[in-house]
Amino acid sequence: MKLLDVLNEPWAIVPDRLLEIQAIYFTHLRGEKIDLKGLEATLGRPVKNETIPYQVENGVAIIEIGGVIAKKMNLFTEISGGVSTQLVKADFNKAMNDPEVRAILLDIDSPGGMMDGTEDLAGGIMDARQTGSKPVVAFTDGMMASAAYWIGSAAELIYIAGTTQAVGSIGVVMAHTDQSGMEEKMGIKTTEIYAGKYKRIASEHEPLTKEGKAYLQDRVDYAYSVFVNAVSRQKGLSLDVLETWADGKLFMGQQAIDAGLVDGVSTKDRLIYRLGTEGKTMILRERIALNARRN
């Protein structure tokens, strides 16, 4: 992810987390050095985010998906304790081919992130799930929002730890920042030379025009349609009732279950035990129970 992607690309993320990431960008833009030591003190951990290979317990590969999601690891994901979809996909494929692994648990605690890479990871999980070789279940004891839910919904079942977990925020956000005022104060005048009407129609060096806003809205609307269609297909949610589950709202605990975004409540240890002991039988039993409750 390049720095300008923070301003120019659609995000599937909880909006307040995008604001935090943008603040990092603006610090860089002003030419200020990011105070990594200060950030580490605030976060209570080193900024450098080491990726952790999946762990196997009771024959279950536990793949952690935590923090801001991006295609590749970078400063933003390191500060946010983020994760790379490329690395998660590599771990997922490795676990699928690992003879010691009988099932996979996606342990998610994320506000979402960049759309780039998310569709590919979720699609890979969905494809593997349809082979039926190993059960895949998603779980959160914190947050599973936006891009994180897109990924989680590719699993066969989704569980939350209790009544305070936040799930959903199915929507897309994009920002345009007019930095012309700041440039004027700094004595900078930017003249862009380009070809193609839409090449710089939403330039950050001038106020956003009505036409530029419409162009960005078209991009957001398209990204949103890709997002909701993927979740609808993966989770079996009807597009006829989008307003009940895909209006950007975060659902808490039982609300997420009632909306059909989550399948049940469980501890992580209980899921590991059941997946390792029952395997596909657990999935079949849970689906029968779910259908009985919903009908």
C-alpha cells in the first residue's frame, strides 16, 4: 500500500480507524518525522509487527487475522498491529495442505482495511471450503468488521465469544483531501499536466468539484456492490433485505446473530476442541440446529 492509497482508494473499514491512519499520512505529508517511540509508548508494544505462523492445537490450525488489513505489510499495518492478506493466504494454503491439520480456525479481531487483496483471500477460502476437505470456521472475541467480515463470511460458520463483540460495518468509505490551502500557506503552487478527462478529476491539489465527487461516488458504489454480493454469496444472506445487514451498521452480540451475520456463541477453546474432535460432523450438526432455529 502506497501512502497516497490512504486518500485515493476505497476502504472497507470502521471509519474512525481510517481517520487514525489518515493522521499518520498527514504527519508524513507535513514533513514531520513520525515519533515511533512515542507511538510504541501509546500502543504499549513495539511498532514493528512480527507475523506469527499458524499454530496447531488438537489438529486445528489457528490463523490470526488482527488489526488493519492490507495486501502487504507496511508502516500503517505495523502501527495498527495489522495483517497482510498475502501472508494470511499463504498460511491458509499451507494449513490446507498440512497433513497434521484437520480443520482451520480463523481467529479474527480487526476493524477491516483495504479492499485490495481482501476479495482474493476471501475467494480462496470460499474455494477451499467448497472442496469440503477441511472445515473452516471464523471466530472473534473482539471485532470482525468490514473487510474482516468479508473474509470471515467465507468460512462455513462464524462464532462470537459473547455479547460485546462487534460484527458487521458492511460498507465502503473513501476520502478526498483538499490540501491546496496547506500548500498555499507553504508557498507551493502545484500545476498538474495530464491527459484523459478523469486522470486527475479528484486531485488533492484543488477543491473537489461536483463532477469529481460523482466520479468518486461511482467508485465507492461499485466497490460496495462487489462487497455485498460477496458476503451475500458466502453467507447466504438475501440481497432483498440489504438494509437489515449491509447499511454500514456495527452489530453487537445477539444483534449480529439476529441479523444473520453470526451463527452462534462459543469460546475459542470450545471451538478448537469440537473442530479437532468432530471435524465436518460439527459443521453438519450446527447447520441442522441453525436451520431448526431459523425455521
